Amino acid sequence: MTTDTTVAIKQRDLYAEALSRLEDARRHCNIHPEVFERLRRPKAILMVSVPVRMDDGTLQVFEGYRVRHDDSRGPSKGGIRFHPQVDLSEVKALALWMTCKCAVVGIPYGGAKGGISVDPKKLSPMELERLSRSYVQQIADFIGPDVDIPAPDVYTTPRIMAWMADEYAKITRAKSPAVITGKPIAAGGSLGRDDATGRGAYYCVKELERIRGWTPGKTKVAVQGFGNAGQHFAALLAADGYSVVAISDSVGGLHCPTGIDVKAAIAAKNGGHTVPHLARDAAVTRGSPCKTITNAELLTLDVDILAPAALENQITIDNAAQVKAKVVVELANGPTTSSADKILHQRGVVVIPDILANAGGVTVSYFEWVQNRIGMAWEVEEVHNKLRTVMAREMTAVLQRAQRIGTDTRTAAYAHALDRLGEAIEAQGTAAFFASGANGDEA
Ligand code: NAD
């Protein structure tokens, strides 16, 4: 098989996979067929070449993307990913998930995503800055506070958002911090944005804890991917007494059956150590016997809660039957394939789906955008309270919907999102609207 063919199949599959989730949910909603027709394709796709002058004086040109999937409910919103695996199909799928995510939590945004196919670990800080600024130069006409609002994603940080906002201000000759969220506080960021994704998932778990009467001390947690989302999720649960027994990064994992000291693990990981290296750190292991494991082994550990918080397609048809967790909390986008979903559902595993579990990030991004636009900064307690209200409300709505329509929680979450998208698209006019003769006259 040629490389081109491989790429073509991968592109078709990832977006098709994302669409299949909407197809499943559609059967449980009363929406006009035109609504689905509108959502089937992204609204706009921009592919750009991103030239960067490297430190050694040579020029490298990277491939970049920005996809706007839908903006029926408001300006489109979605992160920017710097990763070697970024391709158009991935960005399209991530943009579609953003449309659904914003609808699930009821914030007034559509969905978008961007990315550059690059390994940022191979760039110097200056090269990274030039790459970030060059990307904004290429997409500046495509984004804007009322049009499309980027944010961080895998391997992009608040500092990168600040560079991008600054570059946008230089191009437009106006300060508009609301063009990008996830900025550092000093550059117009919001308190509570740093841990918002992990915290949103934590509030979902707290709802389940309330419903199921869990005892945190007896509940074991494994987290795949110990970056922004995974670290904060683990830290919040550990602070409540949950036993975080396994973590991992791109190099590998660590398993401590009696629990990891999450605070020490975060300090060591962010201090430059890999997760497998932490097996030798007594502050992390608390002196108890721990062993290094692979990412694949982490997924099938005997735990209560499994949180994939790294990349897509981790729980697949090959390992879904071996997942022992009772609850899967999808901090990552698209970590479970649709065939794996069916196996998990049949086995009674409850999945808090990505479009709900990791929606805390975009929800607090929305709060940041609101604060930028009204020129005020909220206290962190206000941000947390508002986030808790949103997450608890929508988690309850999704669980109730799943019970009512007799489906898994993912299908229920998509149905919940489709209801809101359907209302917005129908309000703009579908064939049913025109056929009924309704014309909106007040007289
Ligand atoms: P991050 O860059 O901060 O961390 C990613 C982590 O995953 C790192 O520890 C990295 O080493 C690890 N990783 C990379 N490849 C891996 C692999 N193959 N196996 C195991 N671990 C691997 O990224 P993040 O912001 O925490 O994002 C993680 C996931 O959460 C992504 O899917 C992202 O789309 C999703 N997400 C993040 C946010 C956010 O606000 N940060 C919001 C919504 C969704």
C-alpha cells in the first residue's frame, strides 16, 4: 500500500468515525433531515503553508489547517494542535466534536479546530514562537472574536496563545484579546482556565459519586496522558481521597497499586522527568512497590475509573473487552472507537463521553471570552461555581436522556447536542419552515 493510499484511508476513517456518532444519535432526535445535511460537512476548510526561519538560518515550511465545522449557534470555537500526526481528517473530526461539545454544554459557540503537522519537541523556543506567529499570519482572515476563536490543545500552551493574540493585534492594529482563549492571566486570560478541562471532568465524576454513593478512598483511578487535562483531573480526585494508582505519558506508564502521590508526580513530570522515570522517585511512589507499565497495559488495569487523557483511538475493538474499569472518563478527544463503544456498553461500562467530559475547557474559554468582551475579570470562585453549575446540569441531562431513550451515554450526549443544533439551524430556516408558510410576521 502506498503512503498516499494509507493517508487517504486514515483521512476518510477519522471523520467518518466522528460522523457515525451523529448518525447513531439522529435516530433518537426529532430533527429535520436538512439539519443533518448541514452538519455532515464542515462549513469551511483552510489549508496553509507555514514558513519558519529556523535557528540555523534555513527555511522550513510546515502544513497547517483551520477547519470551521459549524457556526449556527455562535462563532466557531476550537483549539490548535501542534503534533506530527495532525492531518486534515483529524482536524475535521476535532472540529465536528467541538460543534457537538459546545452544544452539549449549551454555550453559544459553533465548532472549529486548527493544527500544524510538526513535532514541537524538536523546535527551540524561538522557532516555536516564529511558527506560532507565522501560523496566525496565514489564518488571520479566517479567525476573529465574532467569527472563529482558537485556544490551546495538545502541545500548545498559554504562552503560545499570548504570542498568537499579539500577532493578531499587530496584523489588525487593534487589541482584541477575545480572539483567542487560554491566554496567560497577564495577557487577558481567565482565572480557572488552567485546570478547567480536568475540573469539568472532575465535576462529572462528582455527579456519579453522588448518584452511586461511591467512597472516594475505595475508588481506584488510572490516567493515560499526564499533561494539562490528566494532571488536573488526577490532582482534584486525589485531593478528595481517590486513589490514583496509574499515570502515563508518551514514553510509558507507572503503576503503584497503593496509590501515587499526585502532587509529587506533577512536580517531577513538569520538572522535566518522564512518567516511567518517576518509578525511582520515592516522593511519588511513597516508598511503596511500583512498576513501570506500557500505555496499553494501563488501559486494562483493574481500576474503577479509567481516564484516557492523551490522544485518539486508544480503546479499540482489540482491547475494549479487557477494560476492567466500571467508568471511562474521556478527557481526550475521541479516545474510544465506535466499535469499542459497543463492547463497553454491552459490558456495562459507563462512558462519560469526550464531548461532555472534557467540555470544561471550552466552557471556561467561553467565560474568558465574556470577561474580555465586558472588560472585567472574575474571581476564581465565580469561575468554578459557574463551571460546576454547567457541568452538573448537563451531566444530569445526559444521564437522564440515556435512561429515557435506552442508549449508552455517548449516544444520549449526541442526541442532547443535536436537539440544540437542530433548534438553531431550524430557526435560521429549513424546508419545513418555508413549507408551513410561517414567515415570522408580527402582524
Ligand atoms: P498536553 O499536551 O498538556 O498533554 C498530553 C499528554 O499526553 C502528555 O503527557 C503526553 O506525554 C501524553 N501523550 C502523548 N502521546 C501519548 C501516547 N501515545 N500515550 C500516552 N500518553 C501520550 O495535552 P492536553 O491539553 O492535556 O490534552 C490531552 C487531551 O485532552 C487531548 O486529546 C486534547 O484534545 C484533550 N483536551 C484538552 C483540553 C485542554 O483544555 N487542555 C480541552 C479539551 C480536550
